[in-house]
Amino acid sequence: MAGYILPSFSRNYDEDIDYFINEFRRYLTTSGNNLANNANRISALGFFKSYLKGKAGEWLKREIAGKNWKLSNIISTINYTLAQL
């Protein structure tokens, strides 16, 4: 969407997360990214991450990024346990 600048979010006291998310959704909708396929979802997630700055970006890196291995490990453990039963 030419000329539209999506605001970043830093988790400062004067920022509204709901406003940021709504603006991000609006951007996705108007740019034609409907998240219908995996490539669009991956693209949107990367774009979303790039607009998290400061404390919000640090939180993402600390709490979310790279945690897929934990979920995979939990699922594998559950599947192994179920197979044993």
C-alpha cells in the first residue's frame, strides 16, 4: 500500500497495543495479504516482528523467538507416552 506507514510498537506507556494490532490488520487487508496460505502467514509474521521495537522487540526475542523446539519436544514426548500406553 503506497504511502501508508505502519506505526511501530515499543511497549511504552503512551502506546496502545490494540491500536497497533488493528493498524497491522488493516495493512494486511488493504495490501491483499489474507493469510490464506503458509507463505503469506510467514511473510506477515516477519513483517509484524520488524515493527516491534524496544521492550516489545526484546520480549519477542526473549519469550517467543526460537521456542518452537520446546513445543516440538512436548508434542514428541506426548506422542511417545501415548504410544507406550
